[in-house]
Amino acid sequence: MLKVFICGGSGYTGCELLRILSNHPEIIVTGVTSERSAGKSVTDLFPHLHKYSNLQYEPLRAGEILTKADLFFMALPHGESQIAVDFFFKHGKAVIDLSADYRLRDPKVYEKWYKVPHRFQVTLQKAVYGLPEIYRNEIRRAKLIANPGCYPTGAILGLLPAVKNRLINLSSIVIDSKSGATGAGRKADLAVAYCEVNEGFRAYAVGTHRHTPEIEQEVSFLCGKDIIVNFTPHLLPVDRGILTTIYAPIVKKITVNEIVKVYKDAYKKEPFVRLLEYGIYPNIKNVCGTNFCEIGLKLNERTNTLIVITAIDNLVKGASGQAVQDMNIMMSFEEKTALDTIALFP
Amino acid sequence: MLKVFICGGSGYTGCELLRILSNHPEIIVTGVTSERSAGKSVTDLFPHLHKYSNLQYEPLRAGEILTKADLFFMALPHGESQIAVDFFFKHGKAVIDLSADYRLRDPKVYEKWYKVPHRFQVTLQKAVYGLPEIYRNEIRRAKLIANPGCYPTGAILGLLPAVKNRLINLSSIVIDSKSGATGAGRKADLAVAYCEVNEGFRAYAVGTHRHTPEIEQEVSFLCGKDIIVNFTPHLLPVDRGILTTIYAPIVKKITVNEIVKVYKDAYKKEPFVRLLEYGIYPNIKNVCGTNFCEIGLKLNERTNTLIVITAIDNLVKGASGQAVQDMNIMMSFEEKTALDTIALFP
Amino acid sequence: MLKVFICGGSGYTGCELLRILSNHPEIIVTGVTSERSAGKSVTDLFPHLHKYSNLQYEPLRAGEILTKADLFFMALPHGESQIAVDFFFKHGKAVIDLSADYRLRDPKVYEKWYKVPHRFQVTLQKAVYGLPEIYRNEIRRAKLIANPGCYPTGAILGLLPAVKNRLINLSSIVIDSKSGATGAGRKADLAVAYCEVNEGFRAYAVGTHRHTPEIEQEVSFLCGKDIIVNFTPHLLPVDRGILTTIYAPIVKKITVNEIVKVYKDAYKKEPFVRLLEYGIYPNIKNVCGTNFCEIGLKLNERTNTLIVITAIDNLVKGASGQAVQDMNIMMSFEEKTALDTIALFP
Amino acid sequence: MLKVFICGGSGYTGCELLRILSNHPEIIVTGVTSERSAGKSVTDLFPHLHKYSNLQYEPLRAGEILTKADLFFMALPHGESQIAVDFFFKHGKAVIDLSADYRLRDPKVYEKWYKVPHRFQVTLQKAVYGLPEIYRNEIRRAKLIANPGCYPTGAILGLLPAVKNRLINLSSIVIDSKSGATGAGRKADLAVAYCEVNEGFRAYAVGTHRHTPEIEQEVSFLCGKDIIVNFTPHLLPVDRGILTTIYAPIVKKITVNEIVKVYKDAYKKEPFVRLLEYGIYPNIKNVCGTNFCEIGLKLNERTNTLIVITAIDNLVKGASGQAVQDMNIMMSFEEKTALDTIALFP
């Protein structure tokens, strides 16, 4: 049994990790940290996690917990995560970091968007971006995974086949995303109070969201040149789910069949990407609670625009599920272990 | 007192007309039709409309009701509306048609998108598109108003200043809209059943929605050349509201201040358009129950893209409120009569 | 024009007062206080209140604002309200207190449930409980109104005719209430975060809620003896509305018609109580945004139990609307002024 | 592998059965019927059930499918179910009927509440009411299970220990239940349209709901005398969950500790009943997607009333999950097989 530890387990991401890991036959959760909730049991915060009624939050004392696990899931705030990740990594532990700290390869880009310097650039170079659909082989050999952001997961999976195969004009990509409120985290904040979010809908951080450089880094990697994109996130009055609607002009006459073939080929072996029939569009409700990314395609022949729509559960494929998928790959477990579930519908 | 009649009053649009008109000191509702609910009282269908407890639905017998009113609001299904509108118009009545039947000036375009021929092309030429922000003078003199669609209202108001002032590249406009479920109408339909819509979010009619040619017609009119656009509607799990996020490349270097000035100038006298401070984005919750269109602006200088976000209540500015605004203009009532309300927040 | 001031205007109750008062032709709002938001404009907190864009929050300096208004609406936290109310009242101002501080006539009961002593017992004796359906005449002559709590409004209006007419056994009344989330106030609090409330439903403060003695006081007053009740509040995943389901055994054989007649007679002149047809039950959605209390009745003849169901909008009839109704009565304005609106449905 | 068949698989109950059974290692689903959707695949109706992409709906031809399975889950409308259940039962198949047809032991009571006669009274006498917490031993030996209704499950589990131990006055039990919209089934019906349910809350079938005699039958069984109860269902704007608040006077002075002990003893061995700490109340959100019934207790010492609050997921413990639990018991599988899951929170 692999011993795993969760650093930062009092948010929605941590609680979702615990839910998913409870189904995993090859691991055991040996501890979970929270500074603010230290001393409380997991079920004090999350009564539904009653399988963990004996697990208590403890403060993150890196030196002490080092020996308690083989793999550390890090769900700490960015900036804080840097240090702890570096510590466990240098001590030879497998680390999967759900924060943004090791996602951007260029520390200058990180500093520009996150307003803090990156202090562990050597370790940073060892991190693998944990999107299996691009980096499965690298993940297999990695000791440090930078688990992708929720928005980037939906955006990159929507763009990957089109970008790799140069179907689209890369200079005017529009990515319009809509996320459920769990994306904002678990916190006492008027901006996410029920009556402020319910029956509302709005954009935020237009053109300035920190997931923008992450999307750009991976899209650039896929096509081999520097790409910048328009990315607009919106806040949906639902708990879970991100729907991303992507628009890009096609570069030359191409048929629907050709587009569909490119997407089919790209994802035919992927266990967690489901390409819907052409003209069928995904609904976040159909992936709720699952690690799937569903993709719908439309070629608008009037405007010569390819429209790709993706749906994920931001807490699963957009965070904790993908982290478990990465662990499965790193540890040579069957990739779908603990993730082979059906959406809770309705 | 102006006598008004509502043809097709059993849907959400009709019920919203009755709500708004109940506050109007210069009119009296003399009747309301519904084929299916004929004989029932308005309060049988809508208990909250208890001020209308004496009003009963009657079948639409055009000849009989002709003398009962000076102005007819038509909220019939497209196709059906054509005939009744023509009848009342030819008999000299003022008509405000909330259906799509008289919105598209070119009957071939109408037939292409609505799959029925337009049989009243002479009358069609007399119709004025009832968006006061473009056609206030024409509305003043009109006898037949084609009340704009809900999506087009939000899209056109977002684009108007930029298009008129040639700030943007007109060949690659992306319009990504998200509408509350009242937009689907009041009907027994599994697709809008609570458990199918709640906690869900999805696109539909991607690139094929019937409001597309309506947006294109007006944008083309504003710039004097034929424009086609990318338009994608989505279904939001809320009752009311449309948020529209518009993307268009700017044509030359232009500053934020210049853009803001163009928008300010365009709307400074408009009673129902509110330009938000630059960098503030609208929320459908803030216009709920009102006739306002709120507009937020962002110039993405990394991508040279103008992003315009608009919010309306689809049942008010997107339907019944705009119809009353048009009536006020036609009848020389104060334009804000019955519409000068504050959003119900939260 | 009556000058009115709002002390404590940064919560949902204050914002709703501003919305309702914006429709009132006989008053002018001369100021609004908030300690935390002092210096900000009303529209900084509530963009939808753009009619008040020139109104700024100021700290509550009782001496300074004394001359600025004739009537003070007090929407302060309990405990704090005591002092300010006493001050304005003693200086001859009309005061409508939306807090709980002057609702309970017996200061010992107040101290027991609110855990603070009542320091202004002389003033307390002058307060009139502002439920017009019981105390309209007293309100007319009052200078200090204790505006009823939201739950008590729905519960007392449901019980009033049955209690006054001794239709029910008073010793085993069950009051099961369900409130929208605005009832919890506007605050940064994890317990009312969107993802905690949405898709959830739970009871709280079972048998211990502070509105219990308020309900008991008024029910006891109506029947002339000391009554205690079972009261259970629940949190509904909606913005607005309280539905209260009341159960009480009937004392003797009585027919449906007799019960209906008692309720009809009790409320026939009430402008804001609507008795629904027997067997029709109210929906909070039908009173949303209005000052109405709707009441449905059922005599369960199998169990000899009277079931009364009431619906109000907790922010209107349950708070700010009732406060304006009380003001209208005190000031001899037409009682329905600013309140004669139709629900926003859907 | 046990072969199971689902008769009536196009509703929410059928789709939830398929979801749960997909996790069951000891069974195989050999077919699923639907008259209206015959010929369609399961994924045409429910795209999220992609594991069943090869399974097609077929019409219910009882004779033909008889040999295809060992156990039949029946999720047909009441009245229809009678016949098919009788057929499969008489042919020696194990049958679990999710309809109401075999729940009421007295056919006269059935006819009175369901308005159709019961034509299979001999078979009816063989049916076991499938609430394991009362009838586990009988279920073990049964060939025909009448799966309990959703409301009765929550109500009976809340009452069981108190009734069996005579803690409460049985003549004035009040059961106030609130159910999510999946309880109304999957159908095109205006009453469950999104905009009619969202932001609303109402009671229905007050004192007349068909689950009333089912609750009464089992409560009467538990105490050995004829009990009638007040039962009021309400419609909650959520997908899943029933919260039931039960009120009953205690018969004699009893302490909190004694009550807690009675409940603890009653449920200490139950795998799917979780008694919460005294003073903690359940939330439907914490049981969403699970087979758990959570129970909270309060002794109101002011009114000498016991208040019991239960939460279940109406589609799981209230329907399909309980059906699988019954199957596990009948077939001597581990009782928690396929049901040992954690709630999807948030």
C-alpha cells in the first residue's frame, strides 16, 4: 500500500481528494494538514467524509511528516506551496502539487502573474505539467508533478488536436469559460455568499486571469511558437463544472469529417476524454463527479470558425481527479483506478 | 387612457407585459388572448397577477377584438404572428410584435432561418425594428414595431458604438451569450425540466440560432456593409438574464480612454443603457426585473482585442420592457413610464 | 416631504428599504449609516441602487444626524440598536426599529433569549409591535415601532384567526418554517457560502431560535393566556421567501366552511394578506418582491388537525416592506404607498 | 453473476439503478425496458451512462424476457406494475418492485388511495416491505420485495426507535417533509419546469399524499395499534434529497440521554443509518448520492416534544439504493456492495 499525505486538506480540493482516494485500493492516507483546523477531525469540517472519522488535521511540520508517506499531495496556496514542495521533492518523495507554483516553466512569467518570485528554480525545472493527454510518458518518470489548473485543463484539451494539427489560426483564439462556484475555493467571502452568486452570472478577471499564461505555455508548446490567447472566466451559479467555449478561425478549407477525424485520432486511446458526436455539445451536468472531459465540435462554415466546447468537473479532472490520475501513472497503477465512476445525474 | 390588447398572453412574455403595464398610468389592458387557456382567468395561470383577477383569456378572434383596443401587443409564435399583425396593422391599429416575424427586412433571410415564407411583404416593409437606441425617431412615427429578440438586444447594444465608430475588425466578431431559462418560454418540455437544467450548463444551436441573422442585419446596418458573426447561445440555470461576452480585434492602436469616450458618447442620453466604469463587469443579477442594459468594457492590450460584456433581463429589455418602451415612444408618453424601477436584488 | 434616515444601511434589509422607498412619493432619504462602509457610496456596495449614486454611507453620529430627518429606520444589530433607538425616540423622532430590541415586552424574556440586558425599559414600554394586522390603531398613534421579525410575521398571520377564534388546541402548535438565505443577512460567512447552501437543506436552532418568544408573545396576546410553541426554522436554497407550515389540533368538530369564514372575516380588509382558495397552497415565488402574505388552509379530517401555510418575502413583509407599511400608517399616508407591486415571476 | 433486468428504465429511478449497479461486481444487467424509448440506447436518454452504450431499451414483453434474468427490478407506474410483478413472481423470479403496488398490505387501503383495485391479492400477501431496518430477516427469505416509498423511508426511520420504545404520544405525530424535484419523476410537465420550481417552495397534497397510508401501516406495525399521522410534503428547489422534520409529544419525562440511547441501540448495527451527535441536524447535501439516512435529535423541553430530523437521497435510500440493498440481502451478497460510497459534496 502506498502511503499518501495531503498537505492542505481543508478546502474543496482536499476534501475531493479524500473522497476519490477512499475508493483507491492501493493507497492509504496517512495524514492531512491544515493550519487553521489543526486538532479538528476531518469530519468536523466535512461530515460527509465519515470514513475518515479517525483522521485529524495537523499543522504542516514538514520534517516530522516526511517519513509518514511516500507521496505528498500539496493543496496549499500558491507561494506557500513552493517551499514545502521543494522540501519533499529534495528528500526524495513523490510530489503532486495542486497549486500553481510549479506549472509555469519560466520563473519570470510566474513572477509577473503571481507577484511573488520563484525561489526554487532548480526544482522547478524538474516539474512535469500533469496533463496526461500531453505528458503521459514524462509523468511516468516524474517525481514532481505540477497538476494543471482547472481552466487550463478544459481549454488545452479543447485546443490540443486543432493546434497540433494546425487546423486553426493561432493568433486570434478566444476562450470563453464558465465555472461553478467551487472554483473560488472554500472560504468566508462575501463575493461567494449564496445570495450574491445565486441567480447571478458575471465575468471576472477579464484578460488578466492567472490561468492565461498556463494555457498559453501549453498551446505554445503544442505548436512550437509563442501564442497568446483571449481568456475570459465567468462565475456560474452551480457547485461544480467548467464549460469552455473556444473560437478559432480555420486556416484553410477543411471539412467537418476531417476535423472530427483529427479529434478522434488524438483522443482515441485517452481513458478520460470523450469526443461527442459532431453537433452534440457537452453539459457540465453530465460530467459532474467524474474525471471525464467531454468535447463537442462545430465548424461554422458561414464564418470559417471552429468552435470547440469542453466540459469538465473542475474539482475532478480540473483538480483532484487529475492528481489521482497522475499518481496512478507515476506509480504504475491502472490509470483509471478510483476514477472509473459514472456522473451523478441529475 | 390608451386601450391595449395582448394577443398571446399565457407565456412568460405575456405575463411580464401584464406586470409592467400594471404600473402604467396612461393605459388600460382591455383583453388578452390564449387559445389553450381561453375561458380561464389570468390568475388561474399566474396567481401573482391578482390585480388582473377579472381578466379572462379569450381566443384570438381578430375581427371581434379589433374595436377593443388602440394598440396590440402580439406575443404569438412566429409564423402565426404574421397574419394577425398584418390584420391589425391594415385596420389602422398600432402594433408591437414581440415575435420574430417582422424583424428581418429581407423575406428571403426570414424564410431561410424560420423555414416558413413571409406572406406579408408589403406590411413587412413598414415595420420598424424596435431598438430605441438605433431607431428612436423611426419608432416615434411607426405604426408597426418589430420588437427585437432578447439575444440581439444584448449583442447589438454591446457592439453599436464600436461598429459605428469602426473601432473593430468586423470580420471576426465572436458573440458568446448565456441566457436564463425563461428564454426558452413557458412549456411542458423535458429539456427545460428543473432537474435537467439545474446544476447544468450547455451551449445549444451553435452557429445556427435564429437570432444570428437579426444581429447581423443590425450590425450591417450600423456599418453599412454585410457582416456575419459567430453567435453561440448557452442555457444558464437561472430564471432571468442574458450575459453576452463579445470579442472583436481592434483595427488600430486605440487607448482605453478613447474607447470609453466612444461608448459614453453613444449612450449618454440613453435612459436604459448604463455604461459601467472601465474594468467593472455587469452581473445579470443587477438588472433583474429592470429595463436596463449594463455594459462593461475591457481592452485586452496583449491581444489587441476589445471585449464588451452586456447584461439585460431577457424578459424586460429583451422582450416586454422594450415593447413598453417602444409604446411609450410611439405614443409620446414619457419614455421611462412604468419602467423606472430598481432591480430586485438579491 | 418626510425626511427619513436609515441607520444601518449596508445589509440586505437596508438595501431593500432603499429600493422600496425609491418608489415612495412622500418621503426623501436624507442619509444612511454604516460603520464599516462609511465614506463609500451606496452604489459601491449595491450597484443596482443607481438612483442613490449620490448617497454616501456615514458613521452613525446620533447627535449630528438628529436634525436631518423626521423618521429613523433602524437596521442595526440587536444590542446596538437599543441605545440609538432610545436616543432618537427621546429626542422626539419617529423611530421604526427593524432589530429585535424593542419587540419583546418583557425585558427578562429579552435578556434570556438575546443574552444582553435591556437598558431602556421605559422606552421599551412605549414601543408598539408593528404588525398592522393586530396593532394598526396603536401604530397610528405610535412614535416607536418594533418591526416584527420575519419568521414571526409569517407564523402569527397564519395563526391569528384560529387563535382569536379558539379553533385550535393552543398547547401543541407546531410551526415548521423554511427561509431563503437572505434571512441570514449579508456577510462573509462560510455557513452561507454558495456551495454550502446550494443543493442543500437543513434545520437549525431547533427549539432555540430567538424568534420563538416573539411568536409566543403575540399568540399569547391574541388568546389571553400564556402559550408556548414548537418552532423550527430551516434554510432554503433560494434568495427570498419564508414558507411556514403550521399544525394545530382543532378543538371541536368544525367544518371547512366555518374555518374559511373565520379566516376570510379576519383578513377581508387587510391590504396585504391574501387568503387563497381552500386547498390551494402558497408558493414563496408568488410573493417574491411584494409585501403580501399569502395563506392556504387545510383541515385534515382524518387527524382533526388544522394546517395553515403562509408565504411571505422575508425582506419585504418580513422586514423592510412591513417597516414602510408601518411608516405609512404612522404618517397617515395611504397604507399601500410604495408597496402596491406585483411579484417578479418567474 | 446474477442476471438482472430493469423494467421501466427511462426515468430517474431507472437511471439511478443503472448507475449503482455499474459498481456491483456480482451482477450483470441483461436488459432494460421502456415502451416510449424502445429502440433507443440508454445513452440516447442518459449520455452520462456511457458504460451502457450497448444497452438498448426494449418494450416489456414479459414472456420473452422471462428467461433473460434471475431478478427483475420493476420501476413501472403503479397499476401497471401489479401485472408484471405478478407474472415474474409466479414464474419463480426474484422481484423487487419500486412502484407502490405491493407496499400496502390491505388491498382496500390500496384501492382507496390509488383509485385502482388490487388484482393480485394472493401475490400481495407474499410481498415483503423492503425496509431492511425493520424486515431484514424477512427480506432474506423473500422472493418479492415492495421497495419502500421515498417519503416513508425518511419518516419511518425517524420514528422507528421512538415508536417501538413508546417514547411518544402516537396520536399527534406531525411529519413535515421536503423533497427535491427528482421526486416528481422525469417528465415534460409545466409543474416541474425549471422556472416554475427554481426560487420557489410550496407544499402539495397536504394531508392527501399517497405515501401517508404507507407510513401509517409501518408505524402501526411497529407499535401494534392503528396510527394515523399528519404528513405534508413540500417541493424543494434542489435535484436530490428529502429532509423530514418529525414532531411528537413525549409521553413521560425522559432525558436527552435516554432518547439518544434508544436511537443508538436501535441503529448501532445498521450500515446505512447514521445517528448524528445530539443537537446536530442533518443536511440533504451530506447524503447526496449515498444510501445513508442521517438522523438528528432534539428534545424540546419547553414543549415536551421530541423532534427528529432525517435526511436521505430520495433516489438512493429512497428508491434505487434501497432496492440494491434489498437485492444484496436477498442474494446473500455483502449488504453494502455497490453502496459504500461517499456523498458528492459540495
